Amino acid sequence: MKKGLSRRQFLATSTAAVAASALGGRDVQGQESTAESRQKQANGPDSAQSSFSRYSRYHPSFGGPPESDHYLGKLVPGLRQSGLPPVPFEAPDLGKIPWRMVGGVKEFEIRCTPVKREFLPGQFMNVWGYNGSLPGPTIEAFQGDRVRFVVHNELPEPTTFHWHGLELPVQFDGVPGLTQDLIPPGETYVYEYDLHQTGTFFYHSHVTMQESFGMAGFFIIHPRIAYDPPVDRDFGLIFQNFFISPNTATPDSMAMNWNWHTINGRSGPYTTPLVCKHGERVRIRLMDFSPMQHHPIHLHGHTFWLTGTEAGRIPPNAWVPRNTTLTGVAMAQDFEFIAFNPGDWIFHCHMTHHMMNHMTQQVGPRIRQKVDVSRYLADLPNRPPVESSLAQPAFEVPGYPQKMQGMEMNAEAMRKLNERRETRGMRKQWHEGVKGLMTVLRVLPEDLYNRVMHSEEAIQPGEIFEAVARRK
């Protein structure tokens, strides 16, 4: 927040913008949205004089010259007060590792385990992770904590634990041979150290082939008091790639190509949307734990500020505005923005093959149900044809892209996609545009947010999307 300016002055921004845009903040009945009305009441009639009146948290807004603090919403705070502890971290589809205080030390218990993870509805893969999860559940701690990790190896082979990005005593760095012995199967190893950093870090096995099997997880270290400007949401997404032949459900950890792409252990459209309220300040932490591939991650409908890396917080005078950020292997990127633009926004890697999950040579039993694989493995040129109920005349056109015949979803798969609270009221065919390394950011006016996330009333497919569109 700009020095000398109060939170009230920041919040006055939206009121001035509402006054200048008589129709933009009203729904079809001519009523102001709940959030905007609340802001007006809080700020009073003189808010139009605010020096931040050139930026609106409720409408697409430029915000003034690039050197200003409100340019593209750079330092505009969330709806939460400054001076409070950070909001809890949220990684959709992943849990957190519980801890207990033992002699003044936060103690976490971690088990290295085989995992059966459902990448898409009905598509269970045999991978490895922690505490039964791929990626592993999040470790959440605070700067100044002393932490202890009791690590049990329940894998069939030795492993170690590395704390990526942390400045700690060398004997706990987790490199086999160099800093410690491997942890044998069935054995336990204890790591203990102090945390003096803050930011987005992660943990992972330091045995290469185990990394290809997915063994990683977030390690979030918060400051005691949240950074200014405060955020209302703190989301995290881990990107991973695997090569899994159509003939199997187990990754090939020695492959040099990749055909399954996951966010927090699921592929689009099974990734769970990030849902926030219109006007909130949002942080999203990206982490790439793909074996070999970088990801240009693109957010629709908003411009964000790159505010952190795997090394911690970036000083505000070095923040960079973007709507695509390249996240390299073993890198983290934090970005923040004001969710000023309501709607369902696709959020995805921009590499075309990463947006087409499982586009590999079609030889396996997954696409030839009830056919014995031995029938054609010995004679691939004469293998039986792939059945498809989606054949169209366009596929007969020379050059039509590689028989892109779509992905069938049966009733059970659709139920799994739409039974989640976070997808209520999205368009009926929303899943057709969300594949592979994709998810959705939902920015909802407060009343619609409450209907989706807190009410039990029935919501028809498309109902929330259409309500948002009518208000624009």
C-alpha cells in the first residue's frame, strides 16, 4: 500500500469508478451488486476525491501511469485489513500435513508411499507420493518456526527428502551420499531445523526416478504478518508431466516424452476450479515439477503482477505485469491481481500438446474396450480400428488435424466433474474447453459466490455463467 494512504483511500477507488460507470455496476434489474453497495456505504460521499479513483476493483481498469501504485491494480489491497496474519493457503485437490507442538517444535509426520491417483474420472494411475497423495499434501509453516519432520519410508526402495530452496544445516539437505545415507525401506529418518525464510518452497525425493513418479509437494512459509497489500486468497498449483503408455497405468520414469499432464494431480477438466469473490486481491503460486518441460502459464481476463519466485518475495519496484508467465522446471512463480472481471476464466499452459491430454499413439486397451491387448501387439500394422462415436465428415478432409475426435465422457464421468461445488452453474459443455494442463478461475459477485459455495439450493447448468454475463 502506498505510504501515507489509508485503507479507506484505497477502498474509495471502487466507489468512484461505480459513480463514473452508471450502468456497468448494475444487474439487469438495475440493482447494484452486493459488494459494490457495501463498498459505497463504507467509503462515504467524499470517496470520489481519492487519489486511487483511476482504478476500479470492480471493472476492467488501467489505473493510471505506469509509475503509480495503482497502475493495473499493482498495490491496491484486498478486502482484508492490513496488519493481520496471512490467509490460509489453498491447493485444490490437495490436503495439508497436520502438525503437533512437541517441546516447542512443530512436528510433522510424513510417509513416502505408493499412490493410486485418479487423473481423470475413472483413469487411476499408479504413482508415488506422500501420505497417500500425489502431489504430496502441503506443509504450511511460519517464518521463525522450528520444524521437525519424521519421515517414514514405505516404498519398496530407498529414498531421501530434499527441501527445495531452503537455507538449512547441510546434514538435512537430503542428497543421498553427499549429505546423508539413503533411507532404507521400512526405516525412519528425522530432519529438524529453523525457518528464517518466507515464500513458496517445495519438498521432493532426491532420487531421480522417484521424481519422475511425482514425489513432490508444496512447502509454504508465511511471514507472521501478511505482506502489504494483503491478499484475500492464496492459491497453489503444481504442474507435473508423466509418460503412461495406453497399455498400462504406470508411468515410464525413463521416458523422454510425456503424454499426461496434471495440475495438483488431476488433468483438465477434472482439475477443480479456483473460486474467488469479485473485487478480491488474489495470489496464485505456481510450481513446475515436470521432469523436463517448462510451462508458459496464461490467465484469461486479467493482468497480474509477478510478485515472487522460488527464492521468495520480489521487492515491489521489481514486479513485472504479465498475463503469461514462463514457469521452468523446479521453479515457483507467485503472482497477484485484483479479480475485477467476473466470469469463468480459463487458466492454462499455452503449449499445444499440454492442452491435449493423452494424445499418444492409439494402441492400447483403453480405446479398445474388452479387446485382449495380445491380439494386436505382435501385429501393430493390422491392429483393430479404434471405435469412435464422434466420427464426423470433417475427419475425411485431408490435413484435418490428426483425427482430433474429442474425448468421450460417460454419465459417471460427467457426474464426477459436476458434483463438485466449485463447478456449480458453469455452462453445460464447459468441460469441452478444459483439457490437459488447464483449470478455471471463477470470479463471482458476492451473492453468486455465496449461492455456489455456501447454499444448498439447486443451480442449473449455465445459470451462474448467464447471470454474470447479464450484469456486464
